[in-house]
Amino acid sequence: MGYIKKNDSLMKIVIIILFGILFNNCEKNKSEIIVQNTSISKKNMQTINFDIEKYESNIKKNPLYEGFQKDENTYVKQYHIIKDGYVEDGYSKNIIEHYVEEFIGKDRYKTKFTFNKNGNLESKKKYFGNNLEIGKWEYFKNGVLSKTENKDENFSFGLDDVLKFGKKNNIDFQKTGEISRQFSKEFNKYIWELTWNTEKLKADGKTYIFRKVILSGLTGEKLYDKEYDLNPLRR
């Protein structure tokens, strides 16, 4: 009887040791998978290239080529920038400085990729509306992330908050209106400046009433709010 109990205890110890080894191996494999996936993600971003051959083929077919519709919500604009001091008379690869690809969404968000003359990624930049600089901008050198810029710095009251403010005031900035932001000497703080057409007309039936609002970039506090007239036919 005592012999059987001793073996039972020994067997329990062996099982515990084996379970510990198995658990450690699982955790190690899990960590390796996470690291591997992270590396793949970074690699994919750093090895994005511009398809020069396809771009040249599109230009050859249509000299006015500007891009393509990726899906119902996104248009991809493609173009090139020539070197300073040159005048372009038709496409010539010898004078190309940069290739550019812009993913433009119906929601007014835009991501802009800039590539060097060999099609290698140099930068990734984000915008909203009419070129409002937003988010984290990334710069690459020889396929490696070399620098980042946080365009949302100094604006605790962010773009999402501004869009919510707009909807509360019956304006959808993802469809119309203007948004800008900067440091204001007048208010001595970082501000958002919002303008939009209220769609209301004055008695003359021609003059629209616009609205301009200035918000604190830190708290969202309303610093200025005024309506003004604008006749689109007036010069």
C-alpha cells in the first residue's frame, strides 16, 4: 500500500514538471509569434514601393492619366514631380524627383505617400479636408523609419471632437465646410478655426449666411462665434 502511494506522489511530481515545461514553451512560441508579426508589419510598411512600370504604362495609354478608383469610398491619385530647373515636355524618367500616391476618401481623409525616383518610400503623411495636417507623419531612409512628427501635438481637443461639435451644430465637416488650426496671437493659444455655409439665405435670396467659430485646441472652449454674409456672385 505504501509503495503505491509513493509512486502516485512521484507521478504527480513528473506531471507537474512536464506541465511547467509545456506551458513555458507555449508562452515562448506565443512571444515569438507576436514579435514575428510585429516585424512583418514593420517590414510591410518599410517596403511599400511605387509601381513605376505600371504607372508608365498607364501614362503611355493615356497622357492625361491621374489615378484610379480603388473602391466606392477611395480614389487613388498618382502623379510625379520633376527636378527643379527642368521643364517637362511629356513624361521623362530622367527628370523625375518624386512619385506621389494619394489615397483620398469620401470622408475627406487623405493619406499621401511620397517615393523617390526609384520608387522607394520616403514619407507617409495624413490630411483631412483641404490639406489640414493631422496624425503621425513618418519619414523613411533606405527603407528604415528615420523620423516621425506628431501633427496633433498641442491639440488635446482633437479632430474627432471637432467633428462631433460640427454635428451638434448641424454641419457635417466630413462632407463640407473648412477646418484649420494654428497658434493664435490674438487668443495666445492653439485654436481650431471652423467655417461653413449655414445654407440660410438673406432676404435678397442670393446672399448666404456663413458661420465662423473658433475653439480652444486644449479644451474645446468656444472663443468666437459669429455669422456673416457671403454672396457667391459678388466679386
